[in-house]
Amino acid sequence: MNDKKAFVTAINDKKEYQRLIPGAPTTFGMKSGRVYLQPGADCGTHSTEDKEEQLVFLQGQGTAQIGTEKFEVGAGKICYIPPQTEHNILNTGNEPLVYIFCVAPVRV
């Protein structure tokens, strides 16, 4: 039943998006990537749809707009976003906002 293989991906230091875990067929549905936002930039409003999402902030500071709520985020913080939730991340600082996202399908 478990036909997936373990693997390790190195996080690079390029100033751009990096795919870390590509999703199926490599995984059962989990995806992950590193986001690099310049000051003033945002990732764009989108929905988690039928997935839950975790963001791990590595550098910088910003605001997470999750549904109708706003949260201050930045280095050393983790953010959880439930399924069926619109959200956007905005870099409000003077340095790059860097974070890793991990999304996984929800099975109820």
C-alpha cells in the first residue's frame, strides 16, 4: 500500500519561489514550497480549497489576511490555515519575507 519513497530536498538561497515537495505521485497529496516575497509584495489572495495549510516563517515580517482576520507574521512564527479559507500574505517589512508552506488534503 505504501509505494512512496522517502526523500530529502535542499533549500536553496535563490531569491525566488522554490518547490520543495511536488505532490502526487511523489506523495499522497502533500505539497510544499519556499516563498520569497520582496518588501511590499504579496502572494495573491487564494483559497485552501479542500486542503489545510501550514506556513513556517523564516525571515522578515508581514501580515497574513486569513478570511476576515489579520495576523502579524514573521521569522519564528507558524501559521495554520483551515480548509475552504481565502488568504493572502503581505510583506510589510523592509527585508524579504521568506516562508515555507505545506499543504495537505483533508480527509473527513
